[in-house]
Amino acid sequence: MIRAYLSLGSNIDPQRILEAALQMLRSTFTELRLSPAYRSAALGFSGPDFINLAAQLDTELDPAALQDWLHALEIRLGRDRHAPRFSNHTLDADLLLYLDLATTEATPQRAGHDLHQDYVLKPLSDIAPDLCDPQSGLSLGELWHQHTNPQRLTRLDTWPDPAS
């Protein structure tokens, strides 16, 4: 079994879109664990605020198959995969880390700069503070503690409901 860590974000009707994404994730994967959600300003373009959170799940899919599943989820929820990277998105679902539970070895799946963005790192460090970043060797909690230029993040304490 593999443990995967995802980043989920939206700035187009984000609560509705993210709720739909979480419902589809829950119906497909077991042991879904969620971080708190955070609101942050759009980066690199002018647009509505994003809501971002991290998810941990267990799967038997290999990284390519899981990324294909996530791309299909994005499209199902209205994402234009040809839109510019720095633009409004109904859903941005990224595979961040892929952990082989037999060896407990994590493999990064995205470019390192994404993991170090505060809207990715903070939610991820909330659910896996002791997990080591394979690139730096530091725990995610240590990386967050050392984060020197955090964007303004506003924690949404009442959403998502981890029990739902």
C-alpha cells in the first residue's frame, strides 16, 4: 500500500468545488485525512482568493495512474487543463509526495518550489509534520518553522469537517 499526499485548491466557487472533490476522493480512497483549509490571495495574477488544503490517502495506484486520476477529477469539476498556470481554477489537485509504506521512503512528485509555497507547505505540515522532505531531508514541520516569507494565510476553522 502507498500513502500519497495531495494539495487541493480552488478559487472558483471553492467551497462547493472542494466539497465535491473530497466526496469523490472519499468514495474512491480509504483512510482520507484532511488538513484544515486556508484562504490565500492568488499569486502571479489578479483573481479571487484561493482555498487550499492537503489530503493524505492510501492507494495501490502508481504515481502516474494516481496523477491521471487527479487530472480526470479536475476535468470532471470543470478545470480547463489548457488554461495558463497562473489563472483562476475550479480545481487544482496535485500529487505532492508518494510514500512507500513498506520502505517508508518518500518520493517527490512535483517541482520542489511548489512544496515550499506556504499555501502548500502549511496544510501539508499540519497533517504530516514529521514526514521528511526528500529533497532537503528536513521534516515538513521544520520546513514550515523555517519558512521565511509566508504569504498571508487565513485558516478556515469550520471547514472542511474531517468527520464528513
